[in-house]
Amino acid sequence: MSKLNKTLALAFLSASAATQALADQTMPNLNQSAQAILGQISASQLLMAGATQAAANGDILNTGVMQTAAISDTMQNNYNNAIQAVIDANYYGARELLLDQHDQAMQNLSTSVDQLVDATLVLATASTVAQMAASADTVPEQQALQTMLENSPEMAITDAEQGDYNTALAAVQEYAREAGAFLAAANNTTLTSTVDTYAANANVNLYGGYAAYSATADIINIGAGNAFGLGFQGFLASNGVSAADIYSAGYGS
């Protein structure tokens, strides 16, 4: 991370964390204030029935009995303020945006994997040819294979088949990188906190925002329309894996 990016991120980290904590508290606050109102309403129903029965029996309510179920100014203000806090809160931040982008990239990856599997099946004849070539260790067997290949043009790989296979490979590469980058970015609290703070200062919601990743430049761009746009370079360098890493990890075994 560059010194400038690191300084920028740290400057906004504390403020963004506080904003998120406030947003996380809005629902419990609303529930608590609503429950206080409901408690008074419930009490009013019991007192109402009791007052009616008392009146029918010739009993006289003491002063203020019904008022014990009154909704105070504090209760009203707490409830209305809690509603406004929910209206004003930002529940969709940088992490949610990046996780949505990750999900979309994973869907695209699933499609590209299916396409690669299909392209691989088309090339399955190469396995048959390899086995036949490996076992053709006598002249008659070699001649028989030669004749079979002369009469089976479908054993050759066409330009279209090669193209489909390589295109599918490239698609898996692209969407796997995107999906991994978006998830890594979503889990980077320094990055998400910086974006959330910018969004709050710009008074914009990131729902409907954008995120794009360039693997060649190792930069992820995040923004919301024309309100703001941020680029983070070098934040995800430590998350890279090579072909050797994948083979050694045994993901495909």
C-alpha cells in the first residue's frame, strides 16, 4: 500500500467504524422504543376493562389510574427518533456492494466453467488418440492407427474447437480473478471503511454503485455514479495465487 493510500485509509477508519456502529444499533433502538409504546397500549387495554368493570360495580377509580398507561413525551420522541434513525441509516455499504459483485462474478464463473467443461468434452477424442498411440508399438498397430486417423477427420481439432476451449479458459481466468478480488476487498476493513466514509461525506448510498477490478494493474475502483470514485492499488497484492499454488493446494484433486 502506498504511503498516501495508507494515510488516507487510516484517517477515515475511525469515523467510518463509528458510523457503522450507529447504523447497526438502529434496529435494536427501534424495537426497544416500539416495545415501550406497545407496553403502554397493552396496559391500557387491561386498565380499560378493569375500569369498566369497576364502574359497573360502583367502584371509584383512584386518581391517575388510567394515566399509568399514558404515552409520555419521552416515549413518543424516542420512538419517532428511532424511526427517523432507521430512515437515515445506511445499511448498504462498501462491503455489501463488494459481496454483491463477488456473487455476480461467481455466477459468471459458474457459467464459464460449464462452457469449459463442454469444450473439454468436445476435445475428449485427444484422450482416445493418446491411448491408441501409446499402445501402437508394432508396425501393424501403427498402420492400423494410421488408417483409422485417415478415415476419421473428426479426430482432428478444428479451429472452432480450439477457439471455444481457449475462450472458455480465458473466461474462467477473468471471472475467478474478479470473484476472488471482490471477496478479498470486501474483507479488507481498511478499504471498506474508507469507501463508506467517502459515501457518507458525499451523502450517497452505495446501493447501485459500481466496483471494478483490474488484475493487470492490481487496482480496484469503487464509486457511486458521479458523486465520487476511489481507486485502491496494491491492497490485494498479498491475495495472489499462481498456477503452482493451485496445483500444490490440490484444489482440483
